[in-house]
Amino acid sequence: MKVIIFSDIHANIDAFKAFLALAETIDHERMYNLGDTVGYGAGPNECIDLVRYLNISSVAGNHDDVVLGRYEPAKFNPDGRRAIQWCRGELRDENADWLRTLGDFFWIDSVQGKALLVHGSPVDKDEYIMSKWNAERAFTAMMERDIAISFVGHTHKACLWLQEIDGSPSFKPQSECEGSISLDPSLKVIVNVGSIGQPRDRDPRGGFVIWDDEQHTIRFIRFDYPIEAAQKRITDAGLPRFLADRLAGGY
Ligand SMILES: [Fe+2]
């Protein structure tokens, strides 16, 4: 089974369309969306319309929850907060209703065992796996719940966290992952799939992964998209300039 897993579209319809066009050329059975479909960008309805039309299995991210008013964006930066307020005003009722239907995770029964798909971490969907400490907690949670592999987004930085033989986590950024990466089936792994619409690893291209569970390989893919069109959409909508600028810098 080959699946495409992606995250953090962030209402970037220009990136999302480029991704979908590329995905059409890739052999795969299903696609999974790890959340933050909205927030920051200027095309929330356009993105949700396409996810719904294509019936892509999706979970809720923190921006999706905040747009729905499940909690207030107190910890967001001022630009992020403005984008949330704007999105709340823009989102069509049917698309808000669709966001409300999303759960917090998916399980896949794979050849390698149980796979968890969640926005942030197996510990907590809102936790960022940014350090060995977070990764160690996540591996402990995976061992307790017999999870072989986890797929996450949330940090917008594609990478692998690999469990070493002594149980400790090792970090591998996507820049060190050329081609198909063969995973050790006896050790746990956390795959951060990166972000479609707002990557933050200084590479402005959108990103996603292909997982082949039979071969147990991960392939990170990056793709170009019309960044200037996405930036214009943001400024035309009256959203903060910083949200447009960061797309070109990949931060
Ligand atoms: Fe995000």
C-alpha cells in the first residue's frame, strides 16, 4: 500500500493545487491530511472545497480548532491571530460544519503494525516535536499503545525521528533524506511530513511524504508552486504582509 500523507495546507490554495497536480502523477492508494487546513493563508474555502470534493481523510489541527472557536488563539502571534479573525469571517457555514466533523487522529493497520496519524504528537495533538525530549515522550507513548510508526505535521519542518537500539531518539532533517529512506521495521519512527502551504525549514517549496508500508520506505517530496500568487492573495485580502513575506523565505 502506498499512501500520500501531507499536513498544514494553511489556506494556501496555490500550493495545494500544485500539490494535487503532482499527486495525480504519483502511484498511491489514498491521501491523508494531518490538519491545519486553514489559518494564515487567504484561500480557506477554496482549500476545504477541494479536500471535501476529493474526500481526503483529514484530522483537525490547532488552527482548525481555533477558527471554530474551540479555544482562543491566545498563544498565536498577532499576525496569526488576525488571520484567524479574518478566516472566521470568511469561512462558509458548510465548510465550518465540515471542519467540525474532523477527529483528532487516524489509525492505519499496516504491514508494519499500527500507524498513527495526528497533527502534533502521539502524546498530544497540540504538542510540537521539536526536541529529543518531545521525541522521547512520543516514543514512550507509542510503546505503551503499540504504535509502530507515527505521522505528524504541526512544526512545518519535514524530518524523521528514529528510535535507536538503546531507545533514544535520533534526528534526521529532510535535507539529509535523499530518495527512498528504508526504515528498520524493528524500531519505531516518527515522520514529520512538513507543510504544503507554509514550510518553515528555509526551503519555500511545499512538501509531503509517500509511505510504502510493504517496503517500509519513506520518500520526502518537495514541489514548486506560484508563491507570488499566494502572496498577492494574502495582501489583497488585507492580511498582514509578514504572512506573505514568510512564504518566499520558507520561515
Ligand atoms: Fe500549522
